[in-house]
Amino acid sequence: MRRVGVLASGRGSNLQALLAAAESGELGGTVVLVVCNLPGAPALAVAERAGIPARVLPHRGRGREEHEAEVHAALRAEDVELVCLAGYLRRLSPAFVRAWSGRLLNVHPSLLPAFPGLEAQRQAWEHGVKVSGATVHFVTEDLDAGPIVAQEAVPVREDDSPEDLARRILEAEHRIYPRAVRAVLEGRCRLEGRRVRVEEGA
Ligand code: GRF
């Protein structure tokens, strides 16, 4: 079984989607560790309910290098092969990103490269786009700019509030993230320049 680590800071709904896929054999691997930088984050309860080991590694009061060294060591101690960011609210340093290059995924609530950064759903709504969506991408040193593994478009309805849109985008995230993780774990993603060629699964 391929070993997946998840870094989360918040609600944990993408973590939940990854765990559900692992449970039903659709992830192509198993989540062996959840690392959370915010004590008390709901994601910790999600891990606990699923019986997955969770480590709280607070960033507060530590330097970035020191904190990331702890996260890195925790992942290595569990022989994690692929790290999934799932609402992890910390920018990772270039050194961390390089250490996990090609083995670090993120899910973002817009059709990148449109609307990187925080509150992407609201950014899209305020801009007035008619279609937004969700993206799974490899993490590189530039924010929300790494090679794209999967995307799903979500139409913006005329009467959508930003919250309505965010809700439907989140559903799309939950569909594409496990599929993208599986494609990576099964070795079906080939990087060609900044394009990811994803072979169909069995
Ligand atoms: C998601 O919208 C994800 O795209 C973004 O942060 C949010 C995390 O939500 N990176 P959750 O904690 O997975 O519910």
C-alpha cells in the first residue's frame, strides 16, 4: 500500500474525502498520518474518527525552518511517499517544497491559474466569471502555480452567493482530489514541461 500523509489546518472535509476513498480502495493507497499545525482544528477530529494517527505540530512559537523540520521528520518517520495538502494554511518554504518535489499535492478552489491565493471562490464570484472550479496541482515554490493534475469546472449560477459557489466547488474538490492522488500513486502522471500527462486508470 502506498503511504500518504495529509497536512491540514482546518475543517478537514478534503481529508475526509481522501479517507473515504482510502477506505473504499479508491485512493490507491492509505493515509498513514495527518499533521495539523493548529491545535483543536476540526481536521484532527476527522482523523480521530477514522482511527488515523494525527500529530499536532504547532507552528506558533517556532521558526519556519524548525517547524518544517518537525513536519518533515514526522512524515519521514511514517515512510510517507506522497504528501497531500488539504486546507493547510501555511506557506511552505522552497526547501520543504524541493524536498518533496513531485510528491506534494494541493487542492485549490478555483480553476488555476485564475484566482490563486486566499478566498479564491469569493475572488471568482466578485470578478463575475461564469465558470470557476477546483484544481489539484503539484506544489512548487510559486504559490498555487505548480503543474496541474486535475480540474473540474463549476458553473457560477446567476443567483449564487459566494457561499453557494464555494459549496459546489468544495464538492468538486472532493471528487477530483482522491482521483488525482490515485493517478499519482499509480504512477500514471508524467511531467512534460509544466504539463502533466495523466494516463487513464484501469
Ligand atoms: C478547500 O477549499 C481547499 O481547496 C483549500 O482550503 C479548503 C480546505 O477545506 N485549499 P477543508 O479543510 O478540506 O474542508
